[in-house]
Amino acid sequence: MSEPFRLDGGRAMVTGAGRGIGREVALLLARQGAQVTVVARTAADVEAVAGEIRADGGTAHWIAADGADPATAERTVAEAADRMGGLDVLVGNVGGWGDVPGSAGPLTEATAAAIDSVFGMNVKAPLLTMMAAARVMTAQGTGGAIVSTASIDGLFPAPGEALYGAAKAALISLTGALAYELGSSGIRVNAVAPALIETAMTKPWLADDDDRQDRASLYPLGRFGCPADVAAAVLYLCSDQAGWISGVTLPVHGGQQATSDAFRWVRAHNPVPPLRLI
């Protein structure tokens, strides 16, 4: 029997792979035997990640492209498939709040521009990338796996994060719809829904010791998540060990939602600014 969770011979594209969760996913998939194309906006970031993979004995390519830009989706997927000789795995890790005023905060203060920005980044662009990848996988006729990074906010509404949460909820719904449509082609479609993951981006919000303690009280497991926690969940969903799992959104939240009452209590007693979770 082969070693579990191996991806030997697999060809994987990871978007949002320049840092944080996406970087960790790319490194892990490569360590498990996949050829990986890493995609992110900043060339220096993805070149560095590809270099890490190669230094560890893996095969990697990199593409500098804005995964949050719907116009680039088809072209980026085609380029990745061309470089690797096909595509078996897509991990879509693009998302965030955006920089448009009104993207976070009270929903009644959201602007039309903020709505377009948040939904474009978290729904439209990822969907177009999944559609492009699905067309490549369908043409190959060998099946495949698509995994998106959603958010716990897409499962449980949070004050001040309504647009982001609604966009991630849409992504979760699309995950189920695509799983249904693509199942006959042997393509599995799933998502992960992380809570607070400690990365270089989120560390500024966690610098204050009191604030860290307040935030940590959200999690029964007693710590914040790390990129490796999410990467492990993604690997599972990409692997043959998840061969009969499709249309699922897997929470990665340290037990945060074990009781909704606890969640509401913490939200009420620890008013903290919203975070961009990925």
C-alpha cells in the first residue's frame, strides 16, 4: 500500500502562494510529491517559494499574476497547465478585505465600490479560476481536486465582517454547486474554512499581550491557528484519502464553534477590530 497523503506525479497550482497559508500549502504539496506552480502578485515572493521547493528537491514553477483579478484567471491556469503538462490540483487561496473604504465595519456603511471589491476578490476571481481549471481537468479526462480557502466568517456571521463573510458564504455555496456539476468528471471540489491564522499579516493585531489573550479565549484548543494547520487540511482534501469527499467545507478553527454561546460571549465582551483572515 502506498504511503497516505502522497501526491506523486500530481500537478498542482496554488494561488495566493507568496506567503502565509498559500506558501505553506505549496511547500507541503511539493513535499508530498506534487509538481507545483505557485501564483501570487509579487514576483519576488513566488520566486522565493519556488526556490524553497527546488532546494528541498521538488519541482516548482512560478507565475506573477494577481489571482484576485478576474481578467487573469483563464490565462494563468492555461500557463500553469502548459508548464506542468496538465493540471490535477487547484488550491485557490486568494481572498481578503480589499482596500476600498466600507469593506469592513457596519454593513449600513458599505459602499457599492466596497461590495464590488470584496465580492470580486472573494467570489468572482476564485470562481473564474475554478471554472478554468475545471475545463482543463475535464479535457484531460483523469479527474482532479479543487480546494478553496473560504473562512469561518462564511459559516458564522460576524459583526463588522458582513461583506467578507457573505462573499465567503457565496464561495462555500459555489463549492457545493461545482462539486455536483463536476462529479461525473471525477473532479472533487471542497473548501477549508479557517478561523484566525497567525501569519505575518495578522501578527500586528496580536502584538498586544492583553489582546492576544482575549482573542485566544475564542479557541478551546488554547492557541491560534498556524498556516501548517490549514495546509494539512488542504493536503487531505487533495489526496486520494479524500477520494469520496466532495462538496464539503472543512472548518479549521481550533474548536471555536464548539458552542455558539461561547462565541457570542467572546464577541460581546471583547470588541476587537475585524481581521483579514487570509
